[in-house]
Amino acid sequence: MTDPSAIGPAVDLYAIGCVGYYLVTGQRVFSGKTAMDICLQHVTRAPTPPSQVAAVHIDKTLEAILMRCLEKSPGARPASAAEL
């Protein structure tokens, strides 16, 4: 998200996706040499699916949930924690 005035629940759901990604893969969604590089990736790059990163089997349903939380467009994420 690049518009601070549009911050809402979708930002929290993105953060949940990031935490979930880390919990199942042991890696951050994006890595880089600088904080700015990592932030730019969060805005512009699609994450690698957890099943391609993790050393263990990732259930397809869990992966779909995490990837939906990590959608770039806030409207493509779950609408609320209840929906998630």
C-alpha cells in the first residue's frame, strides 16, 4: 500500500500473512540488502509460494490463505479477520 490515508484492516491481514509465511517457512516474505529494498519488494513483487520455500510439506489450503493475505491489492485480501 502506498497511500497512507487508505490504511485499514487489509494492512493487518497482510501482516498476518507475513507472520504466517514466516512461521511455516522460517523465512521472511522478502529479503534484501536494505530496508528500502525490502519495502519496495512488498509493494511491487509477488511472494514466492510457501511450498516452494519451506523444507516441509505445506497444505495447499493453508498456502492459499497465506497467499490471499499477501495479495498486493487490499481488495483481494480477506475483508476482515472474521472472513479470514
